[in-house]
Amino acid sequence: MGNLHSVAKAVAHLGVQGQIIQEISPEYDALILPGVGAFDPAMRQLQERNLVRPIRRWIGENKPFLGICLGLQLLFTNSEEGCEPGLGIIPGTVQEIHPTPGHPIPHMGWNQLQFTQPECPLWRNLPPSAWVYFVHSYHGVPAEPHAIAATGDYGGQTVTAAIAQGNCLATQFHPEKSGTVGLTILKNWLATCASSLALA
């Protein structure tokens, strides 16, 4: 949904050849679910392409997975934005961010990360309070806060910026649009993929 090619280009820039796929094969090494747009149309796309069960199985087997922006939100049980059920990997609800004076919705632009899981592999070699690029009006609120790997502040509201649960990692921000910091995050994720494959 929307940012497939920009993510593929960023990964290729780091020396890894990815494929934009229509189905999930157990032969693949790692899976990225990127997306921009609305929750319900995205879930319907996954349903129509028979990808819901394969994605759940992939994550359930603890294989390397990265969700980006809408790809993070789809991991949740449901969303205030629509009525379709989410993938249900992360128990919780995707909630609307409320506008405040000087902070309109969508939350669009650069913002700083606050690491709530400092040891998360995505954050290796990053400066404290690294700047990344966001475009969103909703954010995931997990039932178990320990799933949150980073947060951001927007108009006094704490928004979920990333989650980490085993090999299931996801960012609300766009690493492919976040310059050197974003490339470092993608490089870190690819390194975790290589480590997982070496242990398999």
C-alpha cells in the first residue's frame, strides 16, 4: 500500500535485493510489510490476496519481519479508523492522535525518538533522541506496553513510534524517508535477519 518501491530502493541501496511479492513462500528469508493509507482498505487487500494467514504464520514462527507505518498498525487487533479486524499479532487498538494547538493532524514531519527498549537491535549505532520522519494520524496502543520499543512526543501526546516482540519489529515512522538514521535502522534490521538465518 503506497510505499513499496521506496522501501525496495532503500533495501537495494544497502546491498540486499528484495522482491515485491504476491504470495509468501517459506523459502523467503525475511518479510517487510510497508504501507501508507487507511486501515480497512489495507486489511481488505491482505484478505483478497490471501495473505492474512501466511503473515500470521510467518510471525508466529518467529521469522524476521518488519512492519513500516501502516504495516505497524495492521499488526494490532483493531483500529478506531475502521471496522475490519487487524492481524491480531499485537493485542491492542490503533487510536487516533488528537490535534492540539500548533500540532495539526496528520502528524507529518521530523520528530525525535525516545527509546523504551534501548537494547532493541534497530537502535544500534543511533544517537540518543534520533530524528526520523513520520506521516500518520493514528498510532498503535498495545495492551502490554512492554511491546513498545520507542515513542515520540507530539503536542504533549506520547505516540508509539516502534514495537518489538521477538523477531516481529515495526516502525510507525518511515525509515526509508529518514536519511542516514533511517538507513542505519534498515541496516540493523538486515543484520538481525542475517543472524536469525545463521541460527536457523
